[in-house]
Amino acid sequence: MCVFRLMLTVPTTNRWVLILYIGGGSGYSGSTQCDVGTVCVKLNDWYSQCQPGQAPTQAPTSTISTTVSTGPTTTSTATSTATAPATSIPAGALTRLTANFGTNPTNVAIYVYKPANVKNNPALLLALHGCGGTAQQFYSATQYKQFADQRGFLILYGSAANDMNCWDNTGANSLKHDGGSDSLALASAIRYAISEWGVDANRVFVTGMSSGAMMTNTMAGAYPDLIKAGASFAGVAMGCLKASLTPPEGWADIVHRAYPGYTGPYPRMQIWHGTADPAVNYTNLNEQVKQWTQVHSISQTVTGSASGTPKSNWSKRVYGTGQVEAYTGQGSGHGLPEAGTEIGAIEFFGL
Ligand SMILES: *[C@@H]1O[C@H](CO)[C@@H](O)[C@H](O)[C@H]1NC(C)=O
Ligand SMILES: *[C@@H]1O[C@H](CO)[C@@H](O)[C@H](O)[C@H]1NC(C)=O
């Protein structure tokens, strides 16, 4: 089952305004009204969304405001003296990658964060915003850059250019290895980073929130040769939004069909969700657990657990020998990652 509503995250001066838009998905029975200034566009029987257009005559669906911390300021502690890779990229600032980094069918903008003390053959984290977001927004709203400062890895932030800045998690091209669309654009940037900057190909990771979490699953499924582990915050399983009128194939089949003939290992996956998420239902956490435990051929039986980690009201479950982890945020909403939870992903990646 796949239950969701599409949410746009709109930055304002000093806070994030999260606006709920209507959506679809199997089992969705909520409101079908759009906010003023947008109009409902049906993409298929599974999925509609509000896009800019003539204002509807009815009242807005709902609006939620929340504050997202930009995280604590941390001091750099790493002491690497290695020659920095990516010498063309200024250190310590979010920088647009202007070089031709390869096939970019959907005009994704790629930004790089290289810490001052970047290591030689650094690890790489691809970090993906939610709908309506940007690379700059996700850079500011999360703690990943502070961890890069501490630990010397590179971060690529993508900015989706289409579909109201949502990532393409529905198109057949995007859901296929080297098929095209946003996933290929992001894969091109990863390949560029490996070939041009000496990124350690065995330490490439992806994380994202909401639409970016869905893209995390898409990248993990379509590019298991590139991605070693993923951390999905408030997302849905790969293929959940797929344009299909027939019942979905098994979750694992969706992953396997994304890259037929691939026989190598699949990424370890970590899945985060709040129980009170009003936009992407908490039930999607377990659907992702089913998908990735099945891909890894491990049981859905929990093999380890901990509560109050990485902060209060969050609890962790482990599957297999750690190929899959799930984090539940009791009472948490859609505004993930909550400040102080990013460390869980960083440690899962071994960064
Ligand atoms: C998620 O879906 C379940 C089952 O449809 C429902 O009971 C629950 O209220 C939903 N949660 C939220 C936060 O909307
Ligand atoms: C944890 O949840 C309890 C009960 O829902 C709530 O009262 C408390 O404020 C929460 N703590 C944090 C740190 O969010």
C-alpha cells in the first residue's frame, strides 16, 4: 500500500512554511482541494497534484507552519593534511557545479560542498531536498555540512528543475538504470565526482527528505552499482508513485526491474519516519522496510532495537545484520530530518 499527499516546502525569511497539497495514491481518501493559486492536475489514477494555475473557488486544503532548526554550529576537528581534491571548487562554501558533468536530461542543478579539510579520495554524500526545495535550502536546513567539516567528505546537493521542484519518482525513465530523467542526472554527477575528484567509489551515499527521500530509494534501486547506502527521511518505497493502473508488483521486483541483469550488491538502507506525518503517511516506513529487506533477502523480523536514539522520542530497529534500519519518531511530523537525527545517517554510512 502506498499512501501519501504531496507536500511543498516553501522557505520564507526565518522559517519554513509547509503547505499541504492534495495527492493521490492507493488508499488516499483525503481532501482533493488545491490551495489558492494552484489547480489540481491529474497525472494518473494514482497521483494528482496541485500545480500553479487558476485559483480554485474553494478554500485552501490546509496549511501547516513549522520551524526547522538550521542546526548547531560546530567547530571543525579533523586534522587531515592531504592535498585537497576538486581544486576547482572553493572550500567551505556551497558552489554551483558549472562544468559539464555528463548527461543531464532534466537540467538538474548540482551544487558541491567541499570542506576546508577535505580528505584525499573522499567519501561522497548526495543530499536531496523535498518538493519545492532547492540545494541551498537543504544545505541550510540540515547538519550535513557540519559533519562534512568534521569528517572531510564531499556533499553534492541537487536542485530539481521540474514538477514544482519535486524529483521525478514516477517516470519510467527515472525508475530505470541509465533510463534518463532526474535519476540519470544525479548519477552523472556522482560519476563525474568519482572520475574527476577521486571520490572513493566504495563510499558513495544518498539521503533526502520527502520527495528527496523517494529519490533516495529511486537512486538506490536504479543505481545500486553507484550507491552503497541510503537514508530516506519521510519518503515512500521505490515505485510507490509509479504511473500504473494495475496493482503494484512486489516492492523487490520494482527494484530488480530497475536494473535487469545487475548481480552486484544492493545498498544498505535506513528509513526514518514520524508517526504524526500529515503528508506522507507513517505506514510508508514499513513498506520501505518490506522492500529493502526483501531485496536483501533478509527477514522482516527485528534483530535489534534501541529507544531514545539518536534523540528522545526516536527509536531504532535493525533488520538482518544491519542491511536495513528503521527509525520511528513518536509524534514527529513531516519536517525531517529533525536537528540531531542526521548523526544517525552519518554513522550508518560510516562517514
Ligand atoms: C496514516 O494512515 C492510517 C491508516 O490509513 C491512519 O489511521 C492514520 O491516521 C494516518 N496517519 C496520519 C498522521 O494521517
Ligand atoms: C516526546 O513525546 C512526548 C509524548 O508525546 C512529549 O510530551 C515530549 O515533548 C516529546 N519529547 C520531545 C523531545 O520531543
